[in-house]
Amino acid sequence: MFKKIIIFFIIAILAGCSSSKPAIATTKKAAAIQKPRTATTKKPAYTKATAKNYPTTNNTTEVIQSTSKTVVTSNLINDYVLQYKDIAMSNMKKYGIPASIILAQGILESGAGKGDLAIEANNHFGIKCHKDWLGESVRHDDDSAQECFRKYREASESYRDHALFLVGKNRYATLFTYEKDDYKSWAKGLRTAGYATDPNYPDKLISYIERYNLHQYDCEVTGKNYKPSDKSIANNQASNSNDPNWYEVQKGDTLYSISKKFNILVDDLKRKNNLSENTLSVGQRLKVK
């Protein structure tokens, strides 16, 4: 009898212990071991700067490789030309440098105003500091790492310094023996005089001049008749006839007649195209919308 009592007592103790065990909080533990949420688990999607990032209709894309690598469109280059053509023609009259060469160098060296030096330092011609430079400067990788380049307050200062740089250096004296509008000789002469180390530098300048009708601004200064090159973008793409936002100036056109044709004020037309004067050239592209 005593043994039965002991056995019963042991069974009762065991039953009591098992019922007093703490319940396993599976839900809490599961919550505790869940993977923590982070905002950076997925890599952001990056897209390469290719032609598909730009409008493709009558607006070709190209890479300008000089003091920096820049992806631009033909419309962007045309806008750059319209913005600085007056300064280029003024410098041609004052210093004897072809406006076409000035603009072509500006396009190439600045990436049509979108290159690193143009944005950071308003330097549109890749002019380095040299010993005689007393102004501000920036460091930029070019032929060597972290070279010293001139920095300007405004892009117009860069254009003026470019002219003074060519006029003031003896090594460029031969350039001024060429005709003012002989852009091919100027392009080759700049390379020979050491302005750039790229052996294809002359060909690049000539290509921009002929594709974007830059020689028209030389003719505007000299008073000669201008004939668009067969290589011009306007001729090859017929962009002006297909793109309603742009218009190619025809013989006899004036700002007033064009403004009436597209129902736009003359002042607005000048503002859209960065025009400071009323003079137009045949073949010139105007933004009308």
C-alpha cells in the first residue's frame, strides 16, 4: 500500500511539473528571428548614357571625347552654337580667328558646354594654367593626372581668354598668316602648333564645322556667300522639314516674317535662340516652338 502511495505521489509531481513548463512563444521567437528589413537590399537600377536616353527623331547622339567624355545630341550642339555664335563672330572681327574654329573648338573642348571643365570652371577651351596664369584654377585629369586648368567666372571670359591665348603665344603666330575664313588650315595649324596632342584634332574640328554649318559665321563676318556643306546635318537629315520645332532660314527670311509664320513674337523668337541681333543667315536653324 505504501508503495502505491509513493508511485501515485511521483506521478502527481511529474504531471504538475509538465503542466508548469513555460509555453514556448513561437510567434515571438519567429518575429525575433525574421530577417531585418533594409532599404538598400536591392541595388538601384542604373541606365547607361546611350542613345535611347535621348529623343532619336532627327536628333542624333554622339560622344565628344576631349578633356572629358560627354554624350550629347545634335540639337544640344545646335543650341550651343546659337548661344555663342555672336561672341565667336565678335572675336573673329577683333582678333582675326575664324568664328567657325572658335565654335568648333568650344564644342569639342567643352562637350558643347556639358563637359566637366565647362560646368565646374566655365572653361570651354581646355586651356591649362601655364606659368603666366594668375587667376583661379581647378584640377582635372587630362594628359596627366590632376593637371591645372584655368577657371573663369563666366563662359564669355573663357572665349575672350581663348582669343588672347592664341594671339599672345608666339607658337601660334603662323595661324594668323592664313586667311580668316580658311578653317581647314587653321584646324591643321592648331594641331601643328601644339594646341592639342590628339592626332585627329584637325579632323574633329573640320567635321563639326561642316556638319553644323559653322562656316556660315565666317562668311557673315567676311561678307562672302555661304554654301552649306554636303556633310551638314541639315542636309543629311532634313531635320528642319521634319521637326516642327525647328525652322531653317531661307533666302529672304527675316525674324518678322518667321515670327508671323509660326505665330510667335519676335522677342520670343530671339530669346529662344539666344539672338542679340536681327541678322539671319541662310541655312541657320531656329527654334520656333
